[in-house]
Amino acid sequence: MTTKQWPRLIRDYGQQSRWRDAVNLLLDLEAPDVFAYSAAIGAVGRAKQWLCAVALLQDLRQYGLLPDAFIWSGLLSACERGRQWTASLALYHSAGRGLNAVVANSALGGLSACGQWLGTLDMFQSLAAAREMMELGKHLFI
């Protein structure tokens, strides 16, 4: 089996509700990549195992890998499914350069799914303000 096939097998385990098998396969890999971690985080997220998803983020970093937008989105989705809006918000703020519209949308979804309407509105307003600042910056430096 080639290294490109591992993420697909991990994802398939997750779709079959075999999240433990997905994690075990990931941990057995000699040199896991971001794609394998993304698949495993998706598998544990579907099973509402948000703490396991966070642990996989730490493991990913120990391999010297950088989380991409798919990793961040998967983590936030796992927190949403686990109804852990505070963890979702903390992860969102720690994403730094990994932020994009998909990641922001995942964070907003987690807040709203947990009934945190004021937090959702506050985050939405801060995202709108950040977008305005970016637009202003484009005009200032052209």
C-alpha cells in the first residue's frame, strides 16, 4: 500500500464509525503526513471524540508538521459535534496563520450549535472588522 492510500483508509474507518482503528493506523505509520492526520481528525470528530482530535493536533506538531486549514476545520468540527464551544473558540484563536473563511465558518458553526448566540455575533462582528482592515490595508499599500 502506498503512502497516498493511508489517508483514504483512515477516512474509510472513520466513515464506518471505527475511529479507534483510524487512530491506531495513524499511530502505526512511520512518517504520517498532514493528509493522514486530517483524515484521523475527521474520523474522531465524527465520533464526537474532540479530546482525541486535540491530542492528534499535539502529535502532529511533534512530527514537525504544520496544521493546515483542513486540520483546523476538522478540529473545530470535532469540538462542535462534542458541544465544546469553549475548546472550539480556544483552538480558533490559536490557529493564527491557518485561519481562512472555512476555519472561521467552522468556529461560528460551533458557537451557534451550542446556543452561544452572543459569542457568535461578537465573532462575526470581529471578522467583519478584520475584513474591513484588510481592505483598507490593500488601498494604503498599493
